[in-house]
Amino acid sequence: MAKSIMIQGTMSNVGKSVIAAGLCRIFTQDGYDVSPFKSQNMALNSSITDDGGEMGRAQVVQAEACGKKPIVAMNPVLLKPVTDQGSQVIVNGRARAVMTAREYFATRQSLVSEIMAAYKSLAESSDIVVIEGAGSPAEINLREDDIVNMGLAERVDAPVLLVGDIDRGGVFAQLVGTCELLSDKERDRIRGFILNKFRGDVTLLSSGLDQLTELTGIPTLGVVPYLDLDIDDEDSLSERLRTHSRTNQGTRDVAVIRLPKVSNFTDFTVLGTMAGLSLRYVDTPGQLGTPDLLILPGTRNTIADLAWLRRSGLSERIVEYVRTGRPLLGICGGYQMLGRIISDPDHVEGGGAVEGLGLLPVTTCFHPSKYQTHTSGVVRSVQGPLAGLSGSEIEGYEIHMGETVLDKGALPFLNVPGGTDGCWSDNVYGTYLHGFFDTVSARRGLVRVFGLSDQVDDYTHYREKQYDKLAEALRSSVDMDEIYRIIGIRGMSGLPRRVPPHLCSDGNPQDFHPAPVGCPPAGRGRDAQEAHILPDTRVILTESGSPGADLTPGLVHLYTGEGKGKTTAALGLALRAAGRGWRVLIVQFLKGRDSGEVHSLAQVPGIDVVRLSKDYGFAKSMSAEDLVEVRREHDEMLTHIQQALTSGEYGMIVLDEIAPAVQHGLVDCEKLADLIDNRPVGTELVMTGRNAPDSLVQRADYITEMHKIKHPFDQGVTARKGIEW
């Protein structure tokens, strides 16, 4: 099963989706098979998968960042608001019902099995699943039966990173307040904070970050700067929707009507990347002006947004605009509004019939079934201001309720497999295809329409560059080593790792490959490129290929002496390492008796314990037969340790009571020395036991001697359950 990390936020629009996408990209660059997951998404923008399923746009973006095609398992529940009180509930890519919020919350527990099945399918086929939460985990009125924030994190046992938006102000109150409203169990899941959208000198935050850690006990893992990136949004709070004026007076002006229930506004993102075009959104008559192209976009509720157009006065301005001869393009719901009549006999959007804007000779009738599919087509030979689009090959997708019928003699806009799509008349054009301008062919058509530079970049390549820029920004501002530890990944044999540029001496990223399972371990003095290096080891490769000065090797700890606490100290260190996401192997020599720590450690994720098959008693009192058997079991333990070291799975290995085992001749000392000397560079080794021999002392980096000053045993008090065992 995959490892997981969950990104939650203090509120909506703090950047959870973008941070999750950035981590998806980083883990993918580092050689892991990564999948995004969001159990429940409420989104304005959605997309269609290859098999016709509908899912949230954010998880499509995250899938692209992973280099994968999106599938509905990445977003099993999608809520698309259709009114102020109700949403269409889409499960596993298919619409099930329209529900009010109260109706949905009363039934959402019935979706848990489908959510978990979707997650399991991803976890079984991935190395890492990056999970995105929704809203805030501190919405205490929604905590009961939660399936998207801490409730989901507990179900899949995912550590959580909490993101706050510093650009809005009050980020420390956001983070502390969120933690205060969580239960102790929920708060313990938060392993780090990320402050997002910072502008200015990050050093000015130092005292605040220190106080934040003091107040919450949770470290800040990064301060992410305000990033100038072009990555699709799905939220109505998107900043791109606030651009009301032309960004460049020397360009062709493209205006999009910002409907109250606008959907799939990502259809137009690509236009903002084209040289010679300026993209803006308008929601008042005064903002409209006389653009070179006006677009009426998709909507979650065609009838309601058409009524808003009339109330706002924009409908009149649109009609006036058309009279100037400039082009108007309607997409999906916008196309429906351009027609003569919209009828809703099945009450899909409240029922009744309304007049459209009357700019295209079509009528639309809503039906309960939803049409969703990928579609390709070719723009027919059209006339008017968009004649330059004629012959353009289009690839997109359709998501709509109902059917639009052309009047007799009306002209379709596109030829599609099995028929036609859309309609055009004079300077007004309509289509159901989302993603119309994503294809190079369509944008070349706009170049012809507006007489722009004939250079049209590949939009897919453009998006890939944006994901790489995002990953680079996160690597330079977030402690990725710590995030890897939190996830619990200490090396997956054979997968290439990408050393971040800021960790390379020449500033260029380099690949290296951990040794595959079964290859002999490298000595500590050997070349770093031959050594079995764990992915979270800081490595700087010099020109010669040997490790640079920043190589941080694992060290050797030795707890010895006649005093109490040697095993206790070692187990405490193991718990600390496990708390940072390390895998820990504890091997207890000479111990087979039942003891309290065995039961406790069995409940700690990431810690494995190996010990004798039974209690043989103290070494000095063992029979000859017992000594032979203990030597055999100890030899198997050393072999197990060798395999664990070679696999690279463990960041720490504890050899409890190894010193007396050496003293009594119950381990192969040569084999033990070889394990210590030739262990992987990044492995921490912890040894315990009184009377440690020189062979262990000489190999230790930390040595702590426990000295007995007073002990109840001297007063006749025997070992106590829960204290000594």
C-alpha cells in the first residue's frame, strides 16, 4: 500500500490545491509513482475523463503534475452547486441527484464505502497518495461524520500538513485557532505548517514562527512566496476572475462575462498566454466596453444566470455589442442563453420556460440525464468575424443537461463524429465544447482572425513548465527532507532520485539510483555514487562523484554502564525517529520474556521488533543446549539486520543488549563488525548493554554510560511490572 500525505487548510482558497499539485510534481520528479486524491470536492470547474466520468478540475491538474491521465477515483465525490441552496451530487463520475446541504449531510456517510474503495484502488497502484482536504478541518459544525478532512485522515492514517494564507493577514491566528478547535487526537495528526503566499522579507517572520511552534508544538516546514504561476483554478475566489481591465493596451481585447454561477472558466486560461491577446472578466455593463471578442461562458444554472444578465443590464449591452458586428461566442450554458427559448419541463433548474437572448436560431430543453463525453470536431466553413476559425480541428469535452435543437435552415458550427455541434449566425457563434481553445489548431484560427503573430506555443508544454516552476519554488521554500520523513519513506530500491539543485555543488540537479535489493552494502569510505544512499540524506556530488561536505551520514549510539535506563533511552530515541516518519527496526538480543515495551511498540506505525522466540533466562544460567539455540537465533537476527540494511527501508536500527551478547560469545563478532562498518550511509545505529567491549566503543559516535547511584533492587525490591518489564 502507498504512503500518504494530506494537505489541509485553515480556510478555502489558501492554496491547498496548488501545494498538493506541487508535492505531486516533486514526488514524481523524485521517481515515485504518485496519485492525487480528494474524497469530496465542491467545484465550479470540472473536467471529463477518457471514459466520460466527471471530476473536479483541481485533481485533473494534480494528475497532470503526476504525469498521469485523470481518473474519477482521484475525486470520487464532486458537488456542483446549481442553486444557492442545492448542489448536484456526482459520485464516481456520474450525477446521482440534486440535494440541499442538509439532505447531503444526512446521507454522506453512505458514500464512505465508495470513497474508501476509490482510495484503496489508488493506494494499491501508487507509491505515494497526495490527499487534499476541503475548506477547514475546524468547521466544528461539520466535524461529525467528516469524510474529507480529519475524518478521512484517520481512516487512511495520513499525516497532515496545515496550510495558512499569509497574504490575507492573520495567518498566525488562522493556524493557532484551527489547532485550538481540533481534538487532541486530530491535532496530533498535524505534523507541520506551511505559510503560503508570502510577500517580503521572510526573516521578519522568524520570531512569529518561533512563537507559533511554542504555542502549538508544531513546526513550520516552509514559507512559500507569492508565486506568479499560471495553473488552473477551480474556485470562485480565483484572482483571475478579478481582472476587469485590459492588461495591455496594445493587444486584442477578449472579455468574458463573469456570471454569478460561472463554471469551467479554465476554458479561457490559454487565451491569456497568447501573444497579442489580453483577457479580462466583466460583471457590470460599465466594464464591458467594446472588446474584440466577447465570450459568454458556461454556468451551473443557465436560467438563473440568464435572469441575472437581465437584472444587471448586461443582456442589453450584449445585444448592443452584437450590433457593432464584433464576434460573440457562447460556450455550453452561454450557448444555451443565446437561443430563442429555454424550457425546463422536468424542473432540472426550477422548471418553466424562459426567453433566451434571441441571438441564435436554436431552442434548448433540459432533461434530467446529463451528457458528458470527450468530443473532437472540425469547425465548418463559417462566415463573419470568426471565419478564420474555419477548418480548425477542435478537441474538448461536453458536460451539460438537456438538448439544443437548431431551427430549420440554421447553420451548425462544427462537424463532430456522428453529427454536428453548435450553431452560428452572422457574428454570433455557439458550441457545447469546453476546452475549445486548448488545441493549437483553434488558437491558430484566432491568429488568422486577429492578424496576430503566427507563433502558437504548445499549451501542454506550457502547462508542464508551470508545474516544474511550482515544484522548484516548493523545493526552495519547504523542508522536503522533513516531509519525506513525515511520510515515512526511507528509500524504495531501484527508483531514481532527483537531488534538488540547491543541494548540488554546481547548481544543477543530478540523478542517482539507490542500490537494488540484494546488492552488497557499500563501505562508509567508498564512493557516494556506489553507496546505498537514502533519499532524505543531504548529498552534494562533487565533480569527482564523491560526496561533498554536506553529506550527513547516520551515526552510532552506544548506551552502556551498570545503571538502569539503557534500553529505555534507546526506545525513546526510536520513538522520536518514528515520530519523524522514520522506519525503525528494533532487534532485542538475549530477550524473549514478555515485556511492556513489546505491546506498546506494536501500536506505533513504522516500528518493527525482532526478539528471541522464547525466554531463555540470563546467559550465565543457560544450559549448553540453550546456548547453542540462542547462538543460532542470534545469527538469524544478524542476517535479518543485514537484509534490512540492504533494503534501505529503515532509517534507524536498534541492537538492544548487543553488548552482553558479544561478551558471552553469543553473536558472530566478525559479522557484527561488518554490519556496522558497511551499513548504508544514512542509517542511524543504536546499541545497548553493560560492559560494552572495545570493538563497539571504538565504532560509536555517541557514548552514554549509565551510572547507578541508587537502585531499589539493593533493598530487596524485585523487578516491577510496567517499570522493569
